[in-house]
Amino acid sequence: MVRVVRYGERDAILTLLTETGLVTALARGGARPTGRLSAASRLCAQGTYVLYQGRGMGDVRQAEIARQRRALHEDVVKAAYAAYLCDLASRALPERPDAPPAAYRQFVAVLDGLEADRVPADVLARAFELKVCAWLGVAPEWRACMRCGAPLGETEGAPWYDPQEGGLVCSPCALRSGLADDTTRRAAGWPVPRKASAILHLLARADIAKLQRVDLSGSTRDAMSRILAHQLREFAGVGGRARQVLEEIVASLADPPANDQGDLDT
Ligand SMILES: [Zn+2]
């Protein structure tokens, strides 16, 4: 269940992510804490929903919830990430039956990962954002310069992100085109740790269910976060507001600066 909107005093309109895409249905009594459908009307609940589809919006007749995902409600940071990921899925994925084949499984995997604490929440979110970029057709080739095609692992200097074209550019191309020069009128790009290009490529192809310990520096994580927030907002029109809310919550709860060293390969 990826979105719930209260409807009147008692009812709730649920957006469910199924294996074939989104479907919206009315849960009668879903807004009442003790109602029969109250567990089914909580964000991230996973299970079997039986819908009666008359004319117009379907009705949830029964629901058998297999996973309540309590951990995602009890921890503030996890709850913030879960809310963001549900919002992203509810906006970025199509209605039934048009969802990309992997969407449901990758979404379940990202919630599982968030519950299990195996991989940091921000890395999981970036992995899912990369899938969304690919499904919406706004994912560049993260490992090569989008101008000259040079492999970014081998070019001289750190790559740059081009916020107008939405992709990474090698350092020589960035200098040549004025991307690296903030005195030009052109919207300036920003430099990106070389490692970020490799990790974006890796995460974009990874099965989220199989992600293991990912040990990345703060600067690499910040760069990936900034790039993907921009990429989704500007080129796919999703995530802007919810992503901003997530960043604000995470920043307000942040511990003192974490260990910022030791990029390890995944
Ligand atoms: Zn280039």
C-alpha cells in the first residue's frame, strides 16, 4: 500500500502497488483505528487485497496482511524514508497493467532492505531512484561522458554533472563547454567524485534484494543524492516535494558527521 488519503470520517482511499501496476480502491472504515481494514490502510502494509470492482473506483472487500512492516513506523528515519519511497512509487509508476516487470519486486526489496538495516537507508533510496529513472526513461549512461562517450573511470580529472542535459560529462568536455565555468551565463554544473559515477552505474544495474553492505564516503553519497534529486525532479517531474521533506527530516535528526572515509568497492 503506497498511498492513503482519508475520505470522510471513516473511510480511506488506498493506492496499492500490485505486480502489474497501481490500483486505487476505497477501504470502508479504513480511517478508523479499530476498523476491520485499519491494518490494510497503513502505509507499507503488504498482503492480499480482495477488491470488488463495480463502476468507478473499486472497493476493498477483504485484506489479509502478510507484512505490517512495523519497523518502518517505529523508527523516525525509517518512517521518513518509507513515506518518501511510497510517495515516489505512487507518482512514478503507472496504473495496472502497465508497470515495468521488475517494479513490484524492487519496491518490496527496498522496503525489506529498509527494515533489515543491512544497507544504509540513503543508499537503498538511491538504488530505487535509479530504477525509477530507468523506468521513466531519464537515466543516462552513468559511466561514460554524455558528450564524447569517454569512459569516466579513465578520463583525466573528476567528472561533472550537467544539470541541463541530465548526465555526467568528462572533465575535458566540461571545461570545453563552459560547464565547469560558473562565470558563463549557462547554468553551471557541479563536479562529482569519480567514485559516484561507478557506484551510480553499479546501483542502477543491481537487484536491490541482493545489495549487501555498501560502504561509501559522505561526499559520494551527497553527490549521488544531489544528482538523483535533480534528475527525477527536472527530467521526470517526480519526487521534488517529498524528497525535500525527507531531506529536512533526516537533517533535523542527523547525528554528528559520520565517518567520511574509506570508499570500499561493493
Ligand atoms: Zn567528454
